[in-house]
Amino acid sequence: IQVERLRLPVCKEEQWIVETINEHDVVIICGETGSGKTTQIPQFLYEAGYAHNSGIIGITEPRRVAATCIAERVAHEMNLTSQLVSYQIRYEGTAGERTKIKFMTDGVLLKEVQYDFELTKYNAIIIDEAHERSTYSDILIGFLSRIVRLRRKRNNPLKLVIMSATLKVADFKMNTKLFHTPPPVVNIDARQFSVTIHFNRHTPKRDYIEEAFRKVCKIHRKLPDGGILVFVTSQSEVHLLCSKLKKTFPKPVSNFKKMSEVIQTEAVAPFSSSSRLENRMINKNEGLNLNSYENTDDDEVDERDSEDGDDVDESSSDEQVAIVSSTSFAKENPDGPMYVLPLYSLLPSDKQALVFKPVPAGFRLCVVATNVAETSITIPNIKYVVDTGKVKTKFYDAVTGVSTFKVTFISQASANQRSGRAGRTGPGHCYRLYSSAVFSDFEEFSEPEIARKPVEDLVLQLKDIGVDRVKNFPFPTPPSAQAIESAERLLYRLGALEVVPCSIATSKPKKIYRLTDLGRTLAQFPLNPRYSKMLSLSQQHQLMPYVVALVAALSVQEVFVNSLHHHKMEDENCSDEKKRLEMQQARLELVGKGEARLLGDNMLLLKVVCLMDASKRKEEWAKLSEKYGIRWKALLEISKMRKQLITLLNTLIPDLNLSNNSTLKFPSQVQAKLLRQIVLSGHVDHIANKKNDVRKVDPTHISSFKFKILSDFHVFIHPSSSLFKNKCEYVVYQYIEETSKLYMKGVTSVELEWLPLFAPTDTRFDPVKLDDPDNPPVFDEVDGHVMCHMSGKFGPQFWAVPR
Ligand code: ADP
Ligand code: MG
């Protein structure tokens, strides 16, 4: 490890880096990906004494996987325990009293700012991957620019280190709103070998996956040894390309028997100690398919503690592969074996770590990755990069409120970053699957995230920290005024903000939005304010366990998969399409009838959670995930999130005693109806109303009704929704995605009569506690089962937690 460390470019600059930090409160460090910033600079600070008194060193990462995986790596390099070098992410962490170096997601540090504005616990904060411009790290830099000044005044200086993989740091450096004097920039000169760029002659074809596949085959068959790294846009594309490659370069050994012979005859020594691995293979009764390692890993990966003891197993699996391949594969296959690994951010970190492990002898490494491999993870020994030139990004239209995932061309900066991956260990080649003419049309840099996302959660957090005028916050790049306004409007409609006249007698802003008690409550939850609002209404009719389950599921990304690449496709006779239809049918049946069906896709989520409760064993979860097309990791995330919310609710509300391991039953018809109202209350601005005459107007749309949303354009229920083809008049949706049409996803049917109560367009919410004797709740007796609302007041009742 010491030898490896000394080879890293940042280590040559240790003295310069440490001196600059000693002399300045804010320092920017730029260095190529892989130059050692993330793993080494925290260690420099540690050695320079920045964690010697009671203060600690904090490092923020935009991704959870980076925080956990790097904490482990640094602890290993320093030979310290995971208590001393720890991580903290949303659900879990190893940080404690003895922690000296803490890796965390940027969201975690932002929460800490809320409770201890001066961050007194820290002596130094490192904002890593600042070039990615994730919203939270941007905001943190904004806050830290002020905190550093405050701490300097208090004579207890805090060091701020901003690390970037690119030289584009002007937004931080030259921004006088942030830093009065531009902070010094330390440039790490990473040794970079030359990379030959090969452009495609023609304009890119539509099917870039096919194109990438052909290019990889060609490289593998014709060019000398060296790892291949392919950039595609999404998790499903990663799986698609991986499975194509695995089919083309077939499995080394085709049956289990043959393999076990090989193991017994040739690998006695390495295997005698790793019985777990052997068991795993025997159970699966499959050949040595690298793919099957990955899939079978799942159930174990997530249960065990994240540190210690894994390395032995993993490395022995590599040895095993090496042995088998060298005996029985190389002879039979003229194409040469290929070691195909997927890499994307939702992939469990253990599997991501496979890219660091040695490649089995005789195999060529081929990593198929999304843009996580662009900067945050460095894969050793890559010689060839295949760049599709595409990226999938979420765009948000502040005017219409429509979020869309679009596959677009990358920026020139990204393209160069990608090609740079080929020159880490020697001269390399980058194959760009687009022409140089197209390249010159790429944007120079990509837009920071803050400009592409709705900012309601951000605005809520900022106001909770006390920033009333969000527009004046020192953002490295401010969100558009329109985005801030629409966030304030939404928060206002949720009851989180109230309008107060501006007390300062200035000419311009006549009113400001300030947090209400409800708003303060909503800010306590690590959720989108829409979902926190739903929770805040849930303490009636025994609905809380359901709403907790629902919002936990809603806050997890991409629960359902509509492609089948997540599952092992062993049954080759069964077509994708057939499986998809079966899955669709199973989902419809699960949703059920009556009120249940009207809760739509949210009922599906809820019932999945109920089924998870009913089947405590992980094997049954695997069946669930297969049957309904649910991402396996999503189930674990939902379950973690749910536990976290229950713990939080129990601490916020005295005497609540919400149980953490009760089994949730399917909701009753009445509960289903009330849940629809609750869903509506959180999606006040996501209402769509059916246009009846659609078939006459547009005969091609027979299968899906056309809906009109408030901002006056037309949307459709997505075919994967359980309410597709249903006759509902009013629906609320979770989000709109633009593919061939504008599609609503996560749809629930609601009633027109509920709108004034649950989605008022203009209202004042007054926080009233449920047990307030002066304001007894009045139940609407129309049919006995409506969420209660306050007498004489407008809007449903909620609880507010005192700060
Ligand atoms: P940077 O932050 O500048 O991109 P890192 O500090 O992340 O660089 O990585 C430095 C080197 O350490 C890289 O060559 C990378 O391959 C290696 N490395 C990082 N994490 C691990 C790990 N978990 N296991 C093995 N090697 C790693
Ligand atoms: Mg890094």
C-alpha cells in the first residue's frame, strides 16, 4: 500500500498542499481523477494534526457508495479501525465518539449545519467532487463560505478544502459573493499518458448500444491486451450490453460437474478455507458463470456488516476464476475470454469494488459503466475507452413542473474526461461513437444540477436554517428565480410557508415567505416536502404505518423495473415480452379492486411493502422482486427508510410508540380512500383532469385517455400504470416523464370534491395540535370517512412538532 500511495500524483505534492491549507482558510485543489485526492488528502490533514484535539476532519461525497467504499479504503490504508475512519450516509454509519475522519454524503453535512451552524465539531471540511456540482455540495459551499468567516472571527478557524477533478472552478474561485478574495488553487499535475482519439466518420446512429457492442467486439478480437471501459447512459443499458457481451463470449465452463472437477483437482489449497463460496456455488448448481456470482452475491452482501472479513472471500473468488479459465477455456474459444463487469451508482458497493480486484488470468476486462466511471471511480488498467457520447439526465422545467429524463449528448468536458480514463496506466485509445463535427457542437460544460431540478426541498431546508430570502443566498450558481418562486409557491400550498409583510422598509420585495410550524415539522424529515406533508396528516384512522410505508417506497428511486435485465434470464425460451406481460398482470392482480384500485400505483407500492412484511425471509423477497418486477435493492432501501422514519417519528412525537417490526396488513377500503386523500394533499400541484373528447380528436389514442394538467398541456397515464385504461376523471401523479409522449407515472385517482379541502389553491394554514381543546377537530360527516379538518378553517388538519 505504501508503494502504491507513493506513486499517486498528490503524494508528490503533499508539502505544498499542507502548507497552502495551513496558510489559507479556503483552498481549491484540482487534480485528475485517480490522482489520489479523495483517499490521500484526508490522510495529509490527519498527519498535519487537523484531528488531534477534539475536532475532526469531514469529507463530503455526492454519492453514498463513494462515502462507504472510500472510508473503508482509507481506514485500510491507515491501518485504523472503522470507528476512527468512519462513514455516515442517510440510513447508517460507523461514526461515533472516537471518529477522527468522517466520510459522509453532502446531505448529511447539510443536516448538521441545521443543528450546529458553526460546525464546531470540525477542524477541516473537504468538499469532494465539487466539479460535479451536486446541489447539496453547492449549497454547502455557500454556507461554508460564511461559516469559515465566522469561525475565523471566533479564533477557532475551520479549514475548507474544495476538491475538483476538472479545472473549471471559476464559479467558486472568482465568485466574490462567495469569497471576497479568490482562494488559492493547487493544481496536481497528474501523469497522463497520451490517448489517441478516434472519431466515428458518420453521424451517430440511433442505436448506440449496438454500435458500442460492435466496437467492443472489434477491439477484443483485433487489438492487444488491455481493459475496455464503455460508457452508456443507464443501468438498464449497462445490463443490456453486459448480457450481450456475455452471450457473445460464452461462459468458460458449461456445467457444474465439470467445474467441480476442476476445483477438486487443481484448486485444493486455495479453496479449503472458503467454504462459503463453495456452498454458494453448489447451491446454485450452475456453471462458473461470472454473472451468477454477481446475482448470488446479493442476499449476502446486504446483510453483512459493511467492513471486515470480505476481502478474503472476494479474492478467493478471483483465484478460482483464474484457475478454471486457464485450464478449460482458453483452448476451446478462439475469441478469448472476457471478464465483463457492470458499474453504475445503484450497484451495491461490494460489486462496484470488483473493478478494483485483479482481473482473472487470461481474461480481458470490460467494464460497462454509466458516467459514475467518469470521475468518482477510477478503474485500473483501462487502455480502451468506448464513448457513446450520451448521458441520461433529469431535466426539470420550472414553468410546467415537468421532469423528464432525456438522453442527450455529453459536454465536451465530459467527453475529454471520459477519454482521459484510457491514459492512466499507459498510452490508450478512445473510440468516440460520434463524428468530430458533432463533438464541436457539444456544450463546453454541463449545467450544474441545481439548474436542472425542482428546488422545493432545498428551499425548505434553507428556510429552516434561517435563510428567508433564498434568492440572496450565496449560491455558486444560483437556481433560476422562476425555480425558487415555484418552489415557494408549492411549499406555500403545502402549508409549509406563510406570507409575511416585509419588515424592512425597502422599496422592492413587499412580502416574504416564512416557514410555518408545519414547515418546520416537514423540514425534520429526510423526504421531499410532499411526502413529509403526507406523513404530517397520517396520525388519524390508524393510517400512520401505511403512510410511512408509502412515503418510504415513494422516496426510493426506480422501485419498479420495466426491463428484465435485472433478473437472470435462464429460461431462454421465455421471451422478454411474455415475461413483461406476466409481470404486468401480476401487478394488476396485486392492486386489487374497488377503492384499492383507485389508489392505483401507490396501492401497488403499499401492497408490496405488506408482502415484504408477510415474508420475512430474504428468499421470499427475491421471489417478490422477480414476480412484480421490483428492483431487489429497492426492497432493502424501502425497508431501511421505513425503519429510519419510524425511529424519527417516535422521537418527534411523544407517546407515539409506533412499532418497528409489526406486520402491515393490506389496507381496508376505508383506509384506501383516506390514503387517496392523503396522497392528494402532498401532490397539490400534480393534478390532472381527463379530457373526455380525446378519442374524437385523436383516434390514435384509444388505449389511454388524454389528461389535461393545470398548466394546460396534455399528458397520458403510462401503460405500466395500474390505472392505465381506467375511467378516472381526476388523478394525481408522482411525476411526468417524457418518452414518446408525456406520461404520468405513479398515478392515483382522486375526487373533484376533495380538491378544495386537500389541494386548495390559496389558503392559510394555522398549525393546530390534534388535542387543542379550543379547536376540536370536526369530522366531515358526509359519508363518515373523510380526513378531518378544522372547524371554521380551511384545509386538513395536521400535527406540528414543537421545535
Ligand atoms: P481521486 O479522488 O483523485 O480520483 P482516489 O483517491 O479516489 O483518486 O484514487 C486513488 C487511487 O486509489 C486510484 O488509482 C484508485 O484506483 C485507487 N483506489 C481507490 N479506491 C480503491 C479501493 N477501494 N481499492 C483499491 N484501490 C482503490
Ligand atoms: Mg475522488
